[in-house]
Amino acid sequence: MASNTGENDVSLRKITDMTRMISLLILALHFYYFCYQAFQSWHLTFAISDRILDKIASAGLFASFGKTKIIALIFLIISLVGVKGKKGENIKVQHALITVFSGLAVYYLSGLILKVVQHTQAGPVLYMAFTSAGFLLILSGGSQFSRMITARLNKDIFNKENETFPQFEKLIENEYSINLPAKYRYKGRVRQSWINIINPFRGLLVSGSPGSGKTYFVFRHIISQHIEKGFSMFVYDFKYSDLSLLAYNSWLENKAKYEVEPAFYTINFDDLSRSYRCNPLNPESMFDITDAVESARTILMGLNREWIKRQGDFFVESSINFMTAVIWFLRRYRDGEFCSLPHVIELMQIDYDRLFTILRADSEIEVLVNPFVTAYKNEAMQQLEGQIGSTKIALARLASPQLYYVLSGDDFTMDINNPDAPKIVCMGNNPQKIQIYGAVLSLYITRLIKLVNQPNRMKSSLIFDEFPTVYLNNMDTLIATARSNEVATTIGIQDFSQLKKDYGKDYAEVIMNITGNIISGQVSGESAKQLSERFGKIIQGRTSLSINRMDTSVSKSQQLDSAIPPSTISSLSSGDFVGFVADNPDERIDLKGFHASFINLESQSEKGKNQQELPVIRNVSSSIVQQNFRQIKLDIEQIAQSEMNRIGEDDDLRYLIINKTADS
């Protein structure tokens, strides 16, 4: 109860004051005894005080000059222990120490004045003045210590140490795994760890702003480790030939380890001498008209990205149906001898009379063409141009001799995980020609995915750098269903907003949420917020300080707070990543989240010294490219002429001939 009434504080204050008075009294007796002659000359001595002083002296208090000063100092220090002054935030330890030591120096060195100054009155006066000044300095400096705030508050202004958490440090390898060495901070120490992606078939999303280290710290390891473990592979290389070179050199090092040695192929529209030729509309991979629908949708959505959000619109679906009819006609004509994207583009450019006549003569696509024929016959040219014109205009951007050359060949097929003929295929884009090349590559990838996602194939790895630059309408289905067919999918993006802009919010959220493994470098905004929420919260310590007139109170608590707040994710350095990994039922990873700096055991410069350049496949002259371009146009003209002749000679089909130009 005494503590509640403040009686202890009053008693302590009385003891402190009494101790300080004893210190002052002893110092005064010291002055009186050792400066007695001065006091005598000032007529300040008395008989009674002299008798008391003699008795004190006989007790040994004045046995030496410094003894009384030491005793006075001890009592002063004792009195300072109980001092409680008004707390000040600006009081520094250095200032208090300087004051105390200065006072001690003056306090003790003042004795030299009595030896130096021989005057009987001036010497004692100076001595007492300097000794008193030293005493007061010690008192002042000592009281400053009691006014200092001694609570040890956290100096980590960004709360980095509080946000650290234990991470998985053991290496777990299997025949599919990707293992990335890393280091992280925990409780003030740097510890070694491993990022074990032991089940890549559950999907891997790699995000990070430009320069965050996606290629250097993540993609290169995925490529090299999967090739080393016998995967067939497809690489979409946005900034050709960064990833293609990594894949090619890994293939050179490891191709002998495969049961069946894989072939290496590249597609590159800029350097035709280093590019293979491949027909994405290969008739052998198109089994029914739904394949033609899928191909038409992919190429048109790739060329008109705003159409992605308008799927179901009358004009959008009309364009898809029209292109589907053309593709399926060429697939059925002579068993697909001329079924290629360049032939499709050129066939769509012939006049409407012949085009509609030829297409509606095929019973399988008559239903697709009939609305266009009706509009044409009824002079609804504005509607017809809205349905077909936008398609022809979009595809006209692809009418390039270089593109025609690559798209019309058959150097290889897209079944990369065929156990009898495995392949590693790299396709390069050009950041300067994203829209054109991206649409064509989207068609390649769509056809490849359909062939890869089948049972009884070898394990395969699909790697997409800068995924939003291509259009794949079924990527969510691939990640969800291809796990049983051992297809590992790696998607690289810069930011969630980029994916949302190109694919729409709903599709982007599906991609973000369906991937089981996530590795993210520096991202901001909504991406950082979503990642932070997925990490959840951890217990973090908090310290609060309350200052009043005479005392300070410190309270410490623990509370749940974000393990990695959005601000931390948005300020990650290059090579620093956060994320999650997925595990297997028989290979558990208790600590799935990580916030670590990835380690490259071999530097990029050392790797580059031993890299071989992509080989020249064939010498391609401009005359060869132009000859191929002219041949495709000639093929279409011959097809149109032969089909018109066939229809005109058939009594059952002759009525289908449209000659609107002659009629007018």
C-alpha cells in the first residue's frame, strides 16, 4: 500500500537529501581544517568549533589531505543514485561523462593551488572556489544520468529484423526438381537455405520488374537443371537469344544423357539462316474442325489484343468463323498439302465471288460461310466488311516474305515430348515487333500445347518469358490438367497489372491463383499486396515508451503482423526474391514461404566464356525467300482456278457459283 501512496518516494528523497548534506558537511570541514589559517585571519574560528574539530581529527578523518575529499565524493555519489530528475530526450551520455570527468579533474587538481599560490588568503580562496566548482560539476553531470532515457528501443527503423522468419534450409532433390541456393537473415544472422521446387508440374510463376534478376537467377537454372534431368523443352525467348543460348549450351552438355538424344530447334524471324522452318497448321496435327477454330481464335486474338475482352461479340466471332472456314478448307484440300498460315492469308485475299464459291462448295464449312454469302448477295457490304475486312486487315500485317518462309516449311513437328523423337525448341520474339511476331508465336504455342498435353509422353518443360506478350487462351487448363502428363509450366511476367491488361482481370487472377509455386522479385501495387496477403502474418515484438516528468515506462508486447509487407516487396534488390513452393505427399516442406537472396554459383561472365553461339542452319538468300513468297501466291491462284473449274464442270455444284460482278 505504501507504494500506492508514494511514501517510498518521499522516504527515498529524504535519504538522498540527507546524504548530499553529509557530503557538503564533510567538504566544509575539509575546507575549515586545511585552510584554518585563512579562516583564523578572517576571524571565523570559534573555540567550540575548534574543540569539535579536534575530536573529529583524532578519529582519523583528516589523516591525509585527500581522505576527506574522497569521503565527500563517496557520499555525493550515493546521493546521486536515488536522484530522479525530469527526463529529457536530448540528454546524451557523452555530455554527461564530459561534465563528470571535468568536475573530477577540477575537484582533485585544485589541491595544487595551495602549493603554487603562497599567499595566505588568496590561495585558500582559490582552492575552495575550484574545489566547489568541481564538486558542482560532478553533481550536475551525475544528475544528468538520472534524467536520461535508458530504455533500449529498436533502432531498426524499417522493421527488417522483426520481419525475418525461419526458412527451409535442407536440399531436397528428385528427378523433376529445381533447386536454387539462397541465403536469408534470421535473428541477426545470415543463414544458408535452398528453394526446392520439387513439384514443377503444379506450375511456377516468376514475376519481377525489369532488372530484378528473373533470367539470371531463375530461368537459367530452370533450363539447365531440367535439361540435365532429361526433360524435353519449349522456351519462349522474348529477348532472343538470351534464353535460347542457355538452352543450346545446356543441350550440348547433356544430350548424351538422354535415352533418345533430343534434337534442338530454333524459330527466329529476324535471322533466317539460324532459324528452322515449321508449319503451325501442319495437317497431321489438325484432327477436326475444332483445331481450326482454336487456331483461328489464337491468331486473331494475338493480332487484336482488345478482342480478348470482346469474345462473344458478333463481329469478333464472325471473323473467327470466317478464318476457320478458310483453314479447314485448306486442311481438306488434297489432304492438307497447302495447309499453312501463309496460304490461309493469301486465300482470304482473293475476290469474294471465287472465295465464297469455293468455300461453300465444301459441305463441312458451308454452315460457317453461309452468313457471309447471304450478306454478300444482299448487298450488305458494310456488314460484310465489318465481318471479314477486319480479319483481312489484321492478317495482312503477317504478309511478309520472311514470315512466309518460316511458316511454310516442315523441318520439324511440335510434338516435343514424343518419346521416340524428343526435342528442345526455342522460339524468339523481338521487342520491336511484339504484336506481329507475338501473334504467330501464339499460334505455334497453342498447337504445341495441344500436342504436348497427352498421356504416355516423356516429361516436358514449357518456359514462357514475358508471357503477356503472347496469347494463350487455355493456359489455366494446361496448368490444371497437364500435371498428370508430366508437363511443367513456367510463366514469367513483370507484374500482375501487365497480365490483367492483356488478358483481362478474371483470366489474370486465375493464372495468379492456380500456380502452386511462386517466385517474385521486386513488384509493387496490387502484385505486392496480393503476395503479402498470401504470406500471412507472423508474431512480431513491439516496444513502446512513455515519458512523464520524473520517470519513463517501457512496455513490450507481441502481435501478429505481415510477414512481408507490400513495402518490402516493392523495394527488393536485384537477386532478392520472395515466394512459396509446393510439396508432395511423400516429400513434405513445412516452411514453404521464403524471403531470400538467390546465389549463383557460377557468374554470368564465367558462363559466357564457354558458351557456343547458335549454329547457322542454312544459307538463306533474299532470292530464296522471295521465290517462296511468289510460290505461295501462285499456289493459291492455282487452287482457286482448279476449284472453280471443278465446280463449274459438276452439275450438282454449278449452282453454287457466285458471279455477282458479272450480274451487276
